[in-house]
Amino acid sequence: MKLIRSITRMQRISRALKAEKKTIGFVPTMGYLHEGHCSLVRKSVRECDVTVMSIYVNPLQFGPAEDFTKYPRDLNRDAALAKKNGVDYLFVPDDSEMYPASYRTRVEVDGITRTMCGASRPGHFQGVTTVVAKLFNIVMPDSAYFGQKDIQQALVITAMARDLNLPIKIKVLPIVREPGGLAMSSRNAYLSESRRREVRIVYRALTAARGLIRRGERRSAVIIAKMKKLLSTIKSVKIDYIVIVDPCGLLPKKKIAGTTIIAAAIFVDNVRLIDNIVIKV
Amino acid sequence: MKLIRSITRMQRISRALKAEKKTIGFVPTMGYLHEGHCSLVRKSVRECDVTVMSIYVNPLQFGPAEDFTKYPRDLNRDAALAKKNGVDYLFVPDDSEMYPASYRTRVEVDGITRTMCGASRPGHFQGVTTVVAKLFNIVMPDSAYFGQKDIQQALVITAMARDLNLPIKIKVLPIVREPGGLAMSSRNAYLSESRRREVRIVYRALTAARGLIRRGERRSAVIIAKMKKLLSTIKSVKIDYIVIVDPCGLLPKKKIAGTTIIAAAIFVDNVRLIDNIVIKV
């Protein structure tokens, strides 16, 4: 595995790989890797000739009151995990090269960025689409891999790639969960062991929702009320949102029908965690 | 020369050309070609293995009160001119494929899009950067050619390409002028013969400015006053702006020093025309 710091060098490598007709799989991350990231890498390794992972904690996607500076970072551990799982090139650019002083371009997806995490984190998705557009132009992948945990992000990037005619396949892979059901997230590192156990309630609420639907419930309001009740049993958990939305516009659905996303965002000790399930009825 | 209508087909062709290691030169236009466009094509033909021209009157870059519907169009004449000058692929996409109903992504460059034409035409440059980003992803050129007549557009696209790490060289070629000095523009077609003669005053004002600077004048206010006085001699001409700006931020310069852009936009019979010169002292 090669560690690449320079944008120009990464572009030169990608261009050379394409000239050799190698397919490039790309896993963009903010580092502090967990099994979720590793599952994306292994999928890329199976599907593509070469796998590039980027690690970049993108300042543009953090709000001023958010956890940009304290976001967990451990490049040595990440590099070892990346190598072990089959990454060929680990791209770790610098802020100064990604956003020099003269930087002034933004990529923005409208509509589906306004709800859910977009409502709670203004500007977040503009930061995500901007950095991902840059990374796509640098790495020039054939396929890019994202986790379903950040389902809104995956749908926003899919929309961006489609709208801007990017010749890149966006692939969304299932959530990887810890034993007990907590969705893997770099931000879980912020939590004590007891809090980790407590926030399992989020996945329990999602599975309860699925249970209700399996038993015939179709009214979103009833399902959301049940989820809220469950979450309220854990004092440390503060709900940011619980929504039942359609996967196209991410707009609330009153009745469960077709493909439906049930998503939740919570705060625990000021740490924001998200999770979701996709239901087909 | 091949006429290509489908985005997918154009992408397939570009991908195949790149696999054969051919360099692609790209001349994006809104059609109604004139010698300015043709000079870009000939430069591309000299520099690249294959030249792609696009003709697309981009609705996104026109304001609601602007001339989108009446913008001059003549595909047969354009195709003949493109072929004659050496275009290999003429890409003419449809609105419905460029902006389907679900379309919701914008690319925006901040700062330099706020002055000059950006101030007069709100949203214009967002439309330009969005469509050019799309066209770049479809055509995948090595070099793209723009005319200096639209100098702000050329600088905005250069900023976008640099900021988004697009692996594309942006080349800006000199203004081609009609005898008498009028900068060639598709919009000149809106003008009667007598109006065409009258609007030569714009270039005369620019050359008068250059004359003043050559004779030692350095005060922008004095130069702009002289230009305004000259333009006021033609009743049909209404000034939109006359500016003396630096080429980085496109912000007004009080004194002429280093590289300086002198640019003018006028209305004549509700037709908006622009022109500029670049001065080095």
C-alpha cells in the first residue's frame, strides 16, 4: 500500500492506472476506520482492479459548533487497517492543498439536503458534495463505495453524480453493527462503555418499528410515537429527529408503502449519532 | 464530423478516445457560431488529437427576463462551420437529458461571480459553472477553449476547474473583432447594420482608455470618465457597467498597475453586449 499526500501525485497515479485500463474503486472516509469502512474496502477489492481510500476530515462539512477539531484521528492505526483489508493507495491530502486561501467553489444539491441531517446541520451537505466532487476528480474512480449508515449522504452523492454526469457508479453498502445493534461509527469512540450500551436503544427502536410494520401497522405517526416512547426510556438520549420518508425526495410519508426509510438521529453526551433501516412492503 | 445527441453516447466516445490515448480538445458554445468560436476550434485542432464542440443554449444561465427563447439558433449553419474548421464530434444535447425533472445540483464559484456581469445578471454564472461542470464530465477533455470576450466567464471557469481539481487545462484565446472593432458575438445578430456601426463606440472607448494609459494616465476614475463621455455620444447606447479591475478578484482598481482588465457592458435596443481589454503596465 502506498501513502499519497499530494493531489497532483494522486491524479498522476489515477491517470496512469486508467491508461493501463485498470478499474479504480474508491472509498472516501474521514478516517478512524471501523468495520463499516472495511466492508466497503473489501467490496471494492472484489469488484475493482485497484482500491483507493481517502482519509480527510473535511472542515467544510462541520458547523462552527461541531466536532471538527476533536473528531477522532489515528493515521497509523487507519493505515494498518487499510493495508490489511486490501487498499492499494491511501490518499491523505492536506487542508492547505484541498482548500487554499483562494478557494471559492461549492457544489450543492438542493431539496434532499434540506431535511433530516440537512435541517439539523446547515451547510453540512454542501461541504460533503464539494469535497466528494473534488475527491472524485482527483481519484477518477469507476466505482465509489458509501455506507448506508449515512443514507442521506449516499442519496445526495448519488444525486450529485447523476446530475453532474460523473462517470462513476455510486454503491451503497449495508450498515455494519456492533454486537447489540449499535451502528458502527467513528463517533462511537466518543462514548463510554455504559453509554454505548444505552444507545443500543436506537436500533431497538428501529427494529420495533419494523416489527410493527410486519404486524400490519401502516400509520407513520403511530410508529414514530412508539419509537419516541422507547427512546424516552433512556435518560441520556435526546432525540434530534425520527422520520419516516420516501427514498426519492426524503419527504415524510404518512403511510408506509413501497420502499420507505425510517431514520433517527440522537444526541448522547453532545455526541450526535444516526441510524436507519429501509423497509419494503 | 459526427453529430452526437446522447450524453451516454458522448461519454462512451470520450472514454474510448482516452483508452486509445487520444487527447481531447473541447470548445463549449451556445451555437450561432462566428469567427471567435472558429478560432477556438482551430487552436484545439492544432493542439489536440480530437476536437469536440458542444452547442447547447443553457437555460440555467439566462435570467427570467433575458433572451433565452429568442437566442439565435441555426444548427445546420453551425454544423457546416464546425465541420469546415475541423470539429470531429459536435455534441448537441437536449434540455430533457441535461436537466431532467429530478435535476437539483448546482456548482457555484463565490466572489468573482458577484461583480460585473454577475451583478447585472444574478444567477448567470451559477448556470454557467453548472453546465460547464456537466459538459466537462461528459466530454472529459484534456483542454477546453474559451474566448477572452467573456473574460469573467473564463476566469470563473478557471477558478472552478482549479478548485474542483478538474484535470483539464483551461485556455483563453484573444477576442476576434469585426472590421471596425466590434467584438464578435452571437448576439450581434440581433442588431441592424446601423446599430452595428454605432456600437463600435465600445471598442473605441476601450482603445481610448488604452491610449490614455500609454500616455501616462494611471487614475481609473479619469479613464472611466473619458470612456463614459465617449459612449454618451451615441444615443442608442446605454451603459450597464464600465470597470477597471484586477484579474484575480475582479475588484475595482483605483490606479492602473500591473495586469488590469478594462471591461464594459452596454445595452443597445435591449441587446446586452460586452467587451474588454487587458492592459499590462
